[in-house]
Amino acid sequence: MIDIYVMEDAIKKVVVLMLMLSLAACTAQEDDNEAEHVDLLTAFEFANGNQEWKGGISDFPIDYLDSVVYKINNEAVPNSLTSSGKALNISAVNPHRDLFYYFLRKESGLEPGERYKIDFEFLVYTQLTGKVDGDLYLKLGATNFPPELSPRMSGTDKNIELISLNVDKGDTNSASGTDVVNIGSIKEFTGEKPEVISGNNFDKRIEVVADRQGNVWLIIGVDSGISGQLTFGMAALTVYFRKQN
């Protein structure tokens, strides 16, 4: 579920962020029973650094490997979209109109071999230099192995070899995979002026089995068919882990 807020009042920003980061205020409204059984909760803002999140891009042709350029920044947020005033963002040009902009983080402390349902609540934004000439989808997910870039053949054109993450996020921008699911289109909210995208995956089930050390890897990103220079920013994130019997 995605809601859009154009925040012109600083008080509204703080209130929305407090709601997002409050387990009692947010999760209880969605499911009172599940709110009582949260096994692990992690919350992130980026005023003090990257919080162990790493970013990158994938799904570009292997011929672009030596020329692809992207930047990851922890910097002041346009229009002060969060109470901390900082966000983690990634920016890249997408000349072949198929690119996945992503952030990853290893999460430890879970019970080895146990299955967890994972719910995300997020504040993200996009900013575009150029025109909106393609689709843009927000995706979330988790794995029990380290996501890494590797060569693979394109799912839509078997003659093209791509550099892609070794996760299943669907063969097309709009598709969901077994590891990463499509939350919804955000292209209508993408332009030169950034807007906060506030939402969650409460209606999109995400589950993962922790590895033998109790680790999982969280993934958040956008699958883009837009050819211009796109910036994808993560301003705040809360993640709920619930063990499944």
C-alpha cells in the first residue's frame, strides 16, 4: 500500500515519521494480534550515516560494465522531507531503460532456520532529471543469502547478457519474484521536485527463512524503465519480523 504526501509543513513531517516508527500506533491498527508477537523490530534514519545499508544498480547489459556510473550519498534531503533532514540515496542514468536501483542490509539476531514474515514501513522519494518516459515500480523483499551481482541472460531477450542481482524479483519491471515483490507504480509521483512516498507492504506477504547463523538480507529498490537520471532516496524505514509457526 502506497500513500503520497507532499509535505509543506514541518509539523506534518514529524508526525508522519513518528507514526511510521511507532509500533503501537502503526502495527496495532493493521493487526492487533500480530502486533503482540513482533519478534524483532529495526528502525532506521540516516542522520548518523548509512546504518550498514549498501546500495547499487543492476540489470544493465554486460557491455556497459566499464562505463556504468552511479553515486550513493548520505546527504541533506530535498525540501527537508524527514525530521532528521538526511536520507540515503542512489543516483544513476538509465540509457537502456531497464535498471534496478537498490539498497541492501544484512540483519542478524534471528533464530536459525526459522521462517519469518517481514513487514516494511517506509518513507522514500524519487527525483528525475529529464522526462518520465517509462514505468517505475517500488519493490521490497528479503533473502537468506547475500545478494550479489553476477552475469545472467535477459529474461525477455535471450541474446542480451545482463549484470544482475542473484535474487528473483521478477523478469520485468512490473513483475514480482519469489524474493522481491512489486509494491506498486510510483511513476506518477516522479519528477524534478521530490515527493515523499509513504507506505508499507501489509497487503503483500513477504516471508524468508533465516540462514544457519540467523541472518537475512533486506532489499528495497525501484525497477525503472525511465531513461533519464533518476535519484532514489530512502529517508526512513521500519522493519517488523514475525516468526511463523
